[in-house]
Amino acid sequence: MSRPYKVVVVGTGKRGLHHATAFKSNPAFELAGLSDVDQTRLDKAAAGLGGVQTSTNPAALAKEVKPDLFCFCTPPSIRLPLIKIGAESGAKMIAYEKPIALSMNEGLEIRKIVDAAGVKTVVSHQHRYGAHYAKVAEIAASGALGRIQMVYATAPGWMTHMISHFLDLMRLYNGNAPAQWVMAQAAGRSKLGDNHPSPDYIAGVIHFANGVRGHIETGAGAADVPEVEAWWRKNRVGVHGTNGFAEALTGGGWRAITDKGASSGPGSMNYDLDMPPYVADMAAWLDDDKKVHPCNGENAYQSFELTQALVRSVIERGQIALPLGPGENELDGLRRVLPEQPVLLGFEGTRKEYFK
């Protein structure tokens, strides 16, 4: 394919600017267009990036620019219309923010559209590019932990923000083995009206086909990670085996005990470090179909499906088998079944986020 690849970025908030800046800095790409519904914010972003065509109408912009890569960084309520715009623009790749969708029905429709268009998709699980997360993946894959028995994650941020990142990492640490069933419970309604709608707390068990168990919790009831100061970075994700364990803390590096003894190292969430390789791998996949992006849409879909299965378990009060088909909108189901009782906190540091 010819380079540079033309890119249109829709959404010029914090995450949109992360993406636009990374594309602008990579010679494999030409940042050809920016779109946002907020004209003032759009003008400010364009002035900072320079020489970029702008429009508040993403469909018209995509039609005019004819991008090779259509990227959007918008709230999760705006997924399907932008997927359609990207597919209809003739783009070879669509890159967008997690989660894939807010319901299984919408996710199935998105999958149908991109498969029919033959377009590659990338979902922004760029956390996996963090050196500390990658080190745990390396240790898990090396055999140093013996037979893998369990993967786990805890995060005090609410579900729609956080859970797909950590399901993605848990699956990575377990060799991407398919999941067979899940069971979960949830509490708290205050975040159901958020722009990332979620129960205040959800915790669940995942049974993988290779016999490994996954344990995950996100939200107000999640355990503290006292080694990390900033509450949003108090996330722990790891893997246990017969010979030891390895885990990463979002704001506190990695540590492990293996058959070779104890070890640890630095690392923290850093978009300035994570975004460049995440974007570079998009160019590599556009260049060569065999260089599939680590955050490809099909892989992300597995974590999305697990999320929806966990929510369905809350609604249906039982085990949920995978794969999933269409059904009741999961958020509507949560609004119907979650009791009015306030959530109980895992630690006091999140009180201001869940009790406003």
C-alpha cells in the first residue's frame, strides 16, 4: 500500500487529541481531517495540529477526504453511526475507543457491518503496550509460573471505563484461551446515568476452556491497592501458576515470584509512551495483512462479549454460557433489576466518585 495513509479523527477531546497527535507524529500517516460537534473545541485542536481540514459533519468530511484510516474517539453511546460512516467512506481500517458497544445487540450489528465491508478494526486497548503489563505477559508466556491456574484483576473505576482493558490483559496472560461461561453480581445505580453507564460495582468469575479461572471486579467495591496513590491507577492485574505469580499495578510497576525467585520493575500508565507503538502497529497492519494489530477488533470483541455476559449474569441471576446471541439491552436490564440500596465501598478513597 502507498504511504502516507490519510487519517480522519472524529472527536477532539482528551483521547481524540492523544490519537491525532500520535498520527501527526508518525510519518506513515497524514492527519488529513478532524471532526467534532463542538466548533470551538474543533478550532482549538486544529490550530494546535496545523494544516488539517475540519468539519462538524464527520460523514461529509470522510466523503471528501476518503481516508485510509477512520478513527473516532467519542462517548460510547455513539458507536454504530460512526462505524457506518467509516465503512461507507471506503477506509481500509477503523480505529475507535473501547468499549465496542453498550449492548450485545449493537456489538453484533457492528461486527456484521465491518465483516461485510472487509475493513480492519482496532480498538484502543493500548494499556497492553505499558512496559509493566508487557513484562507480566512475557513472564506468563515463558513457562516460569508453571501451569497457569488463575488470572485476576481489580479496578476501582466503573465498568464501562475499565473492565474491557483488564479482560483484555487477563485473556492475554491466559494465552487468549476462549471462555466457556461466567457468573457475576453487581450493586449500585449511581453510575447508570454516567456517559460511561455502569453499575457502581460488578464482580464475576470466568471459566476458560483450558480450566483456568478468571476473577474480576471493577467499581466502588473493588479492593484497595495501597502501593498506588492516585485512585484511578489503583488497578491490579495478574496471573497465578503452580510455580508462582506475576502482576502489574497500573500506577506501580510489576512484581513476580517464579521458580527463579522474586523480581520486580517499574512501569506506569503513560499515554506518551503507549500511543506511538499502538499507532505504529496500525501502519504495520495496513502494510501487511499478516502483521495483525495486537488490539484488533476480533480480539477486542472477545473481551466485549465477556463484559456483556457478566452483565447478563447479573440480570438473569445465574451462569451465562458463551458465545452470546442477541437479547435484552443489558443496560436496560440493569436498570430493571439493580436494587436501590447504595453500594458498599472497598476503600474510602472512592467515596467522592460514587457519592456526589
